[in-house]
Amino acid sequence: YVVLHASRVAVDKVQLAEDRAAGAVPVAGFFLYPQTQVLVVVLNRSLDAHRNYNLKVVYSALIENELLGFFRSSYVLHGERRFLGVTQFSPTHATKAFPCFDEPIYKATFKISIKHQATYLSLSNMPVETSVFEEDGWVTDHFSQTPLMSTYYLAWAICNFTYRETTTKSGVAVRLYARPDAIRRGSGDYALHITKRLIEFYEDYFKVPYSLPKLDLLAVPKHPYAAMENWGLSIFVEQRILLDPSVSSISYLLDVTMVIVHEICHQWFGDLVTPVWWEDVWLKEGFAHYFEFVGTDYLYPGWNMEKQRFLTDVLHEVMLLDGLASSHPVSQEVLQATDIDRVFDWIAYKKGAALIRMLANFMGHSVCQRGLQDYLTIHKYGNAARNDLWNTLSEALKRNGKFVNIQEVMDQWTLQMGYPVITILGNLTAENRIIITQQHFIYDISAKTKALQLQNNSYLWQIPLTIVVGNRSHVSSEAIIWVSNKSEHHRITLDKGSWLLGNINQTGYFRVNYDLRNWRLLIDQLIRNHQVLSVSNRAGLIDDAFSLARAGYLPQHIPLEIIRYLSEEKDFLPWHAASRALYPLDKLLDRMEKYNVFNEYILKQVATTYIKLGWPKNNFNGSLVQASYQHEELRREVIMLACSFGNKHCHQQASTLISDWISSNRNRIPLNVRDIVYCTGVSLLDEDVWEFIWMKFHSTTAVSEKKILLEALTCSDDRNLLNRLLNLSLNSEVVLDQDAIDVIIHVARNPHGRDLAWKFFRDKWKILNTRYGEALFMNSKLISGVTEFLNTEGELKELKNFMKTYDGVAAASFLRAVETVEANVRWKALYQDELFQWLGKALRH
């Protein structure tokens, strides 16, 4: 037998020949076996080893209407619908386009020809070598042969787009293709400009040149993912690559930048060196995600992405997910095709990135960089597994006179799920002794006893714990302690009023807890002079405290006491960390009758900074990137907190800005706060405002503006409007497929719409699952989005009943959902009264 992967193709005939013209090998027959997506060719005799054979398959297949394989997409230009054909093969959809060995380790060279009408152009991984024009208005483009590569990076597209181009120092031709009107407007110029700079940056950083003659970026209206790093032809959904300087906020600019930085990094980590098998998908995704921050730092050195923004956007976010008993290791076994989609989740991307950052920090960035250069050089055009990486990095350390077995350390972090919480206790009996313990951090302790795989195993990690001792005026230099046992004693000099701080700048993937005396000293330090602690340390303390309290390791009021110092905080990151930690807490409480006590307390912490910073002036001079990025982001964060917790002045300001827009039909709302103003306006004002925003959503052509107008509609307090929006979201003519999910999730975040979205999700589950079931991320994002804030016994029961009725798809996402809702219900039963009591007292003082 010859067994190839194939799915949804109709095979007409199969021929097999020996290479050396020795004639045909008789084929007895062939059949497709859909269960495992293979094409089986049956032969009359065995083939000889170490001989070359030539297999020819003649087949046909339909261009799909869904978003995977070789599919059709469309857009409207001058009132008429135009079509384009584009591919999405990762992870296993090349088999829908042609029979092949569709596994990453089987690399091959590909030579592609595409025949199309002359009014279209065709693109693939390589440049066109020759074009043959035929009489009837058809053209056949023959593309150059690719280097050795994996099937899932093969790509082609047929469209009638136009492009702009540039060339890198080393002569790589970079083009950006998009709809003609977007190219004319210059919407692709920003992406084109930074792509050129990024190729030059990576070539220098990795010391490995970009390996193809060209790189095309293709902006498509519909795509299942933000982007796909096909070698030489990377495909992006328009919202993540087109940018209109006159209507895009800084956060949108940042989003576009990071997606491009991520995909360009993949041209090395993924395209050039491919993981051996899907269980180590984090070897490409973790690196691309980590380099999002390193590469953006190169483009915007003042933004401190890797040192600061990484914490809130990656570390804090993935630790929420990885603190569940239903989590899984970064490297997880993949035994069958259906397991493959499962490995593409935030654990692979974000935990992968956080582990790489921890590694780079304890190795030293320059040693780590040299190790990565070696890794790429050794394995280029081939495949690598995690142990290849560990060995190369251990070698790099050895050359620097350090002997650490990286594999031994990192196996514990990649093959075990979850992460530790380190507890540092001052030992009051023995002077200058501290006790350091580690245990597996889980938000819901009761879930740990239920999860069988967690009952008997006492997870242990080798933990690079950095530590400093400080008091009001002085901080010691950093020491590193490797903690590898359940409990250890260490000698450290601690004066009476001195505090300890562990995991400096949160470079490690773990949480740190202290005895209450130390927490009190740290809070006191923040209030008296917070600048003794670095920005990242302040943000880290806030996040750790909220999470430790949420899991019951700390009294509930400690995090709320910590944020009292915020009225003095002038840096963006700690505010951002606080607002991200307050958000889930807010959602647990927002339907309670005592909610206003919590609301009032938060507003009290926000008020002074809100007044001090004020609102941004309208600067339409087209300069998106002000040097004061941090300041603008801080102001936006504080306005967001003020408006969402109901600051009266904030509400007034938003209503005035919206009313001015409606009456003058000129949008003078500052770009950076548009989404906040739209949302606040829709929630406060009447149905006319909703209709006005709905109309603007239909008429605007700027992709970034369309997205925030659509999300604003979900902020209404009117349940009829929310229901209307939910029903409209499934109409592809009105809302793009990839945006419908955001609509449903945003309605679920609105306390007035939570039960509506949850009911809509259950009623429409069959449609939603048919639409998004195969697209990575889509389903899991939707399931967690509509369930993560459910928090009553009744809702938990509804979730469990719903799970009994549906068939076993997305099982992992539903298990996580149940655990999250159980933890919400449990937290409310155990801690909500304690919290409200403390808040009542705090507000009286």
C-alpha cells in the first residue's frame, strides 16, 4: 500500500512508476478512507526500499466556502461583489487541497502552477518564473520551486488586488497586497514599512538570512485567524494589518504591529525550523509570541514591551488559565488528527512565551540569543524537537562557563501543567532564617481533589527565585536562590522594619506569597514611597495579591489595600494590572444588591488620577505614535475605569461627545478613547444613539472603526436591542464571521446581557459549532467568553445540563468552563461577605 493524507478530494486515477524509467508499477486500485483522512493506493507487489518511485494522482476538488483548505472569500467594491480564492492549510487542511504526506516532519520541495483569468493575479510562496498567456483570456503562472518545507506552509491565492512594495537591505522584495481602495488610501503603508525593518532586525538578531527571494503580505477580508505565516506569502485578516492613521488608536496600532512582528518571526521559527510534531507547537508559537515584545521594542524602544507590557498581556493572562485543575502541559501528547487542533491554545502561545522569557532571564539575554542562533543554523530547512533546543542552549551556557542542564530544569515546566506558588515566611524563632515552600497553585482547591490526575502527584519545579530585601530608603541587590524542594530553609539578613520581595520584575513563571507581616510592610512601602519598587514589581505585586486572594491563599482585603496607593501612581503598567485584576472581580459582584459598595470603593481610588489627567485633546495631525505612549495609555486606562464604574463627570463627558457627533455629523472624539465613549454613550443614552452607531457601523470603510462601532452596540442596557444584535450577528452579510464571536462575548460581559448571551449560545450551539468547530481558538474563545462570568448555582446547573445534551466536541473547553463557574460559585459562598464587610468599614473611615 501507499498511504497518503487526503480529504474531500475526488480521485480519478493513480499511476506509479519507477524513477529510472523502468516502467509502470501496476496499481490494483485505490480508495479514500475518510475516518483518518487518507487515500490508500493498493499495489500488486511490495516496493523496494531505497528506490525512488513516482506517484501521479489525478484528482479534482471543490473550492470550499468555509474558511479552511483552499477557500473562496469576497468583498464589495463600488457596489459589486468581488471574489478571491485563498488557502489556509495549517495545521492539517492541505489535505483538502491535494493528496500529500501532511505531517510537519515530511518536508518536500513544491512546484506550483496556477491557471486563472487574466483579470486576476496569482500568488504563491515563491515568485512567478514564467507566465503563459492563452487565447481565451486565461493565463498560467508557473512558480519557482520552493526550498524543503512542510505542507502546511504551502500557500496560494487568486485575487484582483493591487500592491505597494519595498526592498530590504539584503535585497528581499516585500509587497503588501490588498483591496485596490485600501492600497489607494495608503492603509497598507505602515505594515509594509515595519515589515522591511523587521526582516532586517531578525536577520541581524538570528544571524540567519531570510531564506526566500520575496515576502508577500496579503490582507484578506475573511480569515479564520488573525494571520498565517505561510513562507513567503503570509496572509492577514484586514483588521490586523490595514491601518488608517486618521482613525486608528494607539492600541489598534500596537495590535497591528504585534501581529506583524509575530508572523515575521515565524519565517524563522516555524517556516525555516519546524517542530517535529504538533505536541511541540509551542516551539514555534511560544517564540513568535515572545518576540512580539522583543521585536516591538526594536521598533519602539521607549515602550518597554518585553520588560513591562509582557506582564499584563501575557503572564497575568495565561496564569489565570494555567491556574485551573483542567489545564494541561505546554507539550501535550498528540496521538490522532483530532488532537491537533487542541494544542493551539493560549497555553502553547502565552505560557510558551513566558517560559522562554524566564529562560532568557536566568541564562542572560545575550547567551540565550547565541543559543538561538546556533539552534536555527543547525536545524534550518529541517525539524527540531524541544530537546534539540535544550541541548543547544545548554551548550551555549557551557561555553560561558556555566553548567546548567537546561533540559532537566525545563522538562518540569513544559511536561507538567500549572505553576507553583512560592511562600516565603520569616522565621521568628531563628534570626535571619527564612522558610521557602512551593506548592501547585490552583484557584479552586476543591477542583484539585476532584481531578484524578492531581490527587497523588506532588508537582515539584526547579524555580529560579530572585529576591531582594529593602526598607523605606534602600533596596539590596538581587540574589538568586534555586528552589527545588517542597520546603527549604535559607539564611538572609532581615532587619526589624525590612521587607522581602521575590520574583523580581516577575521574570519567573510563578506567584509569590508572604506572611502577613511582610505584606503589611510592602503595602506601607507602596503608600509612603512606591518608587523604591520598580514599575514591573508594583504591577506584579498587584496581580499576585488579587490572584492569591481569589484562590483563598490571602485575606480578601489585602489586594484592595494595595490599590489604595494608586492615587500616587503615574505609570501605566500598575494601573493596567489593577484594572485587569479588578475586572473579573467586578463581574463576580455586578449583579449583587450590595454591588454599589464595591463600585464606590473603586471610584474613590480612581478619582484623583482621573481629575489630574483629564481627557485627551483632539489631535488629528495624523501622528499616531506620540512619544508619550505610556502617558496616553495611562490616561485611557483611567478614563475606562472611571466611565465603567460610573464616575459622573466621565459619563457627562462621553454623552456630550456623542451628542456633538450626532448633531454636527463630525466625529471629534479623540481616537484613543473612541471605544470607551461609544460604549458609554450607548449604555447611557436612548435607542436613537444605538441606531446612529448601527448606521455608522454600516457606512464606515475603516476596518478599525468598524470593529469598535460593532462592540459599542453590545453596551446597551436595553435587552431588546441586545437580543436584536445577537440575532443579527449570525448573518454573514451584516457581520463578518470572525466578528460574530466578539459580539456574543461582549453581550455576555454586559451584566444586562449575560443571561441573553448564555441563552443565545445554547439555542444556537449547533449553528455556532458548525461554523467555528474546526477553526482553532474560535470555539474555545466563544465557550469561555459566554461562561466565564456565570456565577450562580442556577447557571452552573444550566451549564452542566447543556453539556449532557451536546455531542463531545470542544470537551476540554467545556471542562474548563465548568471548573471556572464552580470556582466563581465557591468564591462567592466563601468570601463575598468578608469582602463586603471590609469595604463597608473602609468606606466609613
